[in-house]
Amino acid sequence: MSQKVQTDMSRMDSADRKRLPGQDMAINISNVTKTFIQWQRDNTGKGLLRNLIKPEKRVITALDDVSFEIRTGEFVAYAGPNGAGKSTTIKLLSGMLLPTSGEMTVLSMSPQKQRRAIMRHLGVLFGNRTELWWDHPVIQSFEWKKVVWDIPDEMYKKNLTKVTELLDIGDLLNTFARELSLGQRMRADVAMMLLHSPKLILLDEPTLGLDVEAKRQMIRFLKQINEQEGTTIVVTSHDMDDLEEMARRILLISKGKIAFDGGFTELRDELECTKRAVVKFNNGTQQVIDYQNTNKLLENLSKMEGIIDVIFTQTSLEEGLANLFVKWKAQ
């Protein structure tokens, strides 16, 4: 699939209007490559001796000459199959890893050289991890962060009130973290992440394992802080329905390379998702019509007699991408 970059200025919203002069670019990644070394092990007799004399290693390329930009106030989905390089990108942006080559800036700062300064304005959340103290009430973890991060009293109180209300965690503040359900813990983790008013947040699988209601609540909240606060958000997930509901732009990565960059409508066109109309007639018969052009379909329908119902369906984005990922894996 060819790389496709789209910028739609007509969709400028409140988040776009809150951009500050000189701070228009939240993330800039230029020709970044990240490789890892895997030492090969052989536990057979000859293999053990060979490992001692001449150990073998394999170079794994997690990111391969990746470049993209994310503007302040954007809500961007970052998707791809397992092992494509999503989590590696998040770790590079947050300074947990260093690139093998290439340049990157986060909020106009270098993650390699200015990690501590970046973290003052960055929030990071991995869906399968928590920073809450397991054997303490949630509020104690919040107060610990206030002290360690040196969050001003006024900012802390304001943000605590806001996240408590919007994430509905008032009843959870005095509950031990170990007693929280997965959905409750995720809400508490998101609340803790936002206590220092980050300008950019990176979310790795934030809806992983959540039930339907907890997922809806999480998505509503993330959209709200993006639209009302202008917070830049980058989110990874395997659930394409969640990503499409949250984000306005999607970056697809495969085998360490950016394969697509654009809107969800353009992605559907790129995937050639099948559109289908099931036409039911008053004589009890029905006709299935595959189509691409809606106007042409409506024209054809207008010429038919005895129509009592038309049901429109389309190949889901999830299904289209699943098929695509299988093709990528085979290549």
C-alpha cells in the first residue's frame, strides 16, 4: 500500500484554534530507525560450546526510516499488526528508548537530551501497566505524584476536581488500587496521568480489556480533553472501531514502515471496502447489489418497482485491515 498523506484544513476545530505561535508541531520524527540485538541461544552440547566461542546475534529492525509529523491539537490513531513498531515508537517519543539513527522532537525538545523537561508536559499510559500504589488508596498515589512532580497546589486541586468529575472516580479515591476492576483502574490511571496538565499524551492500548460501558466512558473523556483543552493525543489500539470513533487521522505501520497516513474515509477507499445494498421486493424476493458509486446506485434503484426495503452494509474497517495485515505478514 502506498504512503498517503492528507491534510484537511477545512476540519479545523477548537483544538486547532488553541495552538500557540511557535508551538504548532507536537511531534516531528525524521528518518528514525530503531534496531535491537537478539543473541541466539542453542542449549545443545555443540551449541553451548559455539555460544562461548562465537556467539551469534540477530538484528531486529523495529522501525525502519520512519518519518511523520503531528501538529498541536491533533488526535491521531497509530495502528498496525503485532510487532509492527507501535510500542517502540511510544517508548522512543517518551525517551524510554534511544533511536539507532534519525532525529525526533517532542514539543520542540529532544527526547534523548531533554527527557526530564519533556516529561513535565507529557503524559504516557500503557494499558497493561499501572503507576498506582497497589496496597494504598488511589488518592495516596495522586498525592505522591503531586509531591514528586512538584505540581503547584492550585494546578493539582483544579485538575483533581476536573478528572474526579469527568472520569467519575469520586467513589474510588479512597479505594485500594488492588480492589479496583480493570475499568476503574484505567480511569484512575488516566486521572493520575493528567494531574500535571500534559500538553501531549501517548496512550498504548488504553481500552484493552475494558467492557463496553467502560470503553465508551474512556473514549468520551479523551475526545473531550482533545476538543476542549486542545490536548494532543496519540493512541494505539487493535480495535479499529475505537480508533475511528476517537481520532480524525490514522497512521498505519507495518514491518517498521509507515504504510498509510490519512483520514479514515480515505483508508476505507484505499482498502476498497465492499459496499453492498440488499434490496427487498413486495413479492418476497430480494437482490444483492455491490456498488462503489452511491449516486449510480440510487439511480438504478429509482428504476426498480416493488421495492419495500433497502439494507445498506459495508465491509468493516476491522475486517478490511485484518485482511491487509495477513497480506503484509505474508510479504
